[in-house]
Amino acid sequence: MFTTILVPTDGSAGAEATIDHALDLGRTYEAEIHSLYVVETGGTPAGLAADDREELYAPSERRGREATIRITDEAEAHDLRAAREVREGVPHRTILEYVDEQAVDMIIMGTHGRTGADRARLGSTTERVLALSDVPVLSVRLTDDGDAPAPTYDRIVIPTDGSDAAERAAENALEIADKYDADVHTVYVIDTTTYDLEDAPRSIIGLLKEGGKHATETVAEMARDRQLDVTTDVRRGVPAEELLEYVSSVDVDLIAMGTRGRAVGSGRLLGSTTARVVRRSSVPVLTVD
């Protein structure tokens, strides 16, 4: 299913975690590992002379060559096919163009944890790729020193709201679960920010619970078709908060969610629950459009 995996890199030490996940999935799927470094040129002054341009971007290009060579060397050391490239451009656009050109099946990118006011946004490049990518994106929490646990996929959580996007995320997650013989947990959260359940009639609460059971059972049946162990749960609360609490309670290794992008002008925005989970999750999150 995943034959070509792309690792966009900025050359930082913390990016090691993304490389480890790429190598692990690459070995499992016998996939080719591509590494890409984008020299950001979006703010280049108009009319800049060629010599000045070369001097301006030379340090970044050297950093890009070193970063992509390191990933290629690691992939080849694991007997994986590898390719690398350094390009100029606007990072998220260049990454997505590369994905189309090279028929990439999965992107693996790093995210930095945010606290306080900084939690309002992911890194702009990662957020835009997550929102606009037509292929699955695996977001991995980066650390400043690159020290991260080895990738494992023993327990996978699949949140669902019954949407087509959630089902597509489930299909991708179950493919990985099948390969790694992982336990599957699927959960639905009745959104108390939308429904005032304190004053709601029992019949409304009952319908919401039934909807949640139906959504989780749909995913559970997909898992059972693959002979995977699966657990279902329906919860109430603020979706992102409940999902992160659930993830912590079952000690999972991967979350798989639909992005549920919505049209705004010429682009799409990442669904608010998915964005909040990606920003705050300590475990990798697989997002699927």
C-alpha cells in the first residue's frame, strides 16, 4: 500500500524521529524512502543578482544536501531504495508538488509541541501540508535533542465520527494494524460543545449514543474482517480533550484521523479537532483527507 515514503527535512537534530518512523515503515512495506529539503525563497527580493542569490542561499543549500544525504545513507544502510533532492520554493507548495511528481504514498513530518499561546498553531509548513495533502501524512512529535522512543505500532486508536474521511483514515490505519498485528481501539465522542446534554431529552441522548455505537461498530467490523482485536468506546465531552485522555488511558502508539478539510477560498482548513489532537499528541498521528 505504501511504496514511496517522503520525509521532508529541515536538517534539525530533532528530525531524527521522523527518519526512524520512515525506516521502520519502509522496511515493513519495502518502500522507497525519499528525502526533500526546501530552500525557502518566498521572500527573495525582486531583481536579486545571480551572484547575490547564490551567496544568500548557499548555506541553506549545503545544509539541505547534508540533511538529505544523511537520510539516504540511513535508508540504504537498511537495504532500502532511496532518493533525495534539494529544491527552492515555498516549502508546503514544493512538498506537495514533489508528492504529485513522484507518486508519493505517505508523507512523514515532524511537529513541535506547543504550550500556552503558541499552541494556537502548528508550524505553518506542517499545518498546510496536513490540510492540503491528498495522501496520508504521519505527524511525529519532535524533540530538541532528537532523543525519541523507537517507533512501535502495537496499539492504534481510530477516532470516528461516521464520516467518509474517518472511514478512509480507518482503512489506512487498519492496513498498518494488519501489517504490525496491532490491537485496534475505535472511539466516538459525543460533542458536548455542540449538544447541551444537561437539558437534552433522553431520546436525544439515546440517538447520539446509538449514532456513536454505529460509527464505532462500522470500524470494528472492518478490523474484524482482518482478524484484528478491536475495542470500541463512546464518550462525552470536548472531542480533542476526550480523545487525548483516551489515548493516554490505553497507552497507544498511533492515532489515525480524518482531516475533514473544508473549503475556504481556494484552500482547505484542517478540521479543528484533528488540528488540536495533532498539536498536543505525544504519539504520532496519521491524518487522511
